[in-house]
Amino acid sequence: MPTFRGMERARWIVVGTDFSDGAQRALEHAVRLAHSSGARVAVVHAYEDGAETSRAQEDRTPVLRTQLEDAVAGTSARRAGVHVEHFLRRGAPWEKLLNVAVEVGADLIVVGATGQRGVASVGAVLGSVAYRVIASSTRSVLISRPPFEHRRNGAPREPT
């Protein structure tokens, strides 16, 4: 449910992370937008059950929470005074991003162009999570792309 500050509804930006470089860039992008607009950031990591048992998944929760905290610590959020909340959910990432956006009443969803799932698709413009969020969302979606130098010639490299 959306939160209210006084009589005004708090603005939210939801951003997904799979802890990849692209997701970290998207998180920083969301933090900068939140800082300039006075919004809060909901950072979401969703994981799907694999061959592991549910008990093994539960044991991963503290590690994943720490990874979420570390991802946020790697941004300018604290220096900028941006309020960030962590959401760890089990299920399909695109569905959980949309669920959290509805839950907090987000105005915007930010996703990286490609993340861990997109690595196998050399030259892919959008990863599967980004594509499904765009196709399913009733909210505005911003795709955070890597810098041009990073995309040139299909070679993932950092700018010099």
C-alpha cells in the first residue's frame, strides 16, 4: 500500500537487481532520479526456486539480504539522503518487480537492459526480465543501458 507523508503520497521508484553490473547501474540511476525528484527507492531482488529444497532457499535469505545491503551501499543513496527499502521475494523477477510496484504505489520501475539472464544473448538489446516488465507493466518503465563505450562492438568492457 502506498505510504503518505503528511497529506501527500510518497513517491516511489522500484528497481530490480540481480547483482549484475547492469543492475548496479540501474540502481544508481534510480537513486539519482529519486534524489532529484524527492522519491524513495524500493530495490527488489527476486529469486526462483531451483533444484534446491525450500530449506536451502531459506538459508540463502541472510546472504541475499546482505547482498542487497551491499548493492545499496555501493550507490550514492546515503550521501544523497535517498530513502531506500529492500525487498527480497521468491518468484519470477518480472512478476515480483511489478508486485512491489503495486504494493508501494510506484510511479516508475527501473531495470537494467540486460543482467545475468541476458549474458547468454550476445548482442541482445533487452534481457528477458526487462522485456517482460515492459510488456506487463501499467507503470512507466525506464531501461538503464550501459554507456555506449560498454556496448560498442558487442564487447562488454568498461569505458577507459
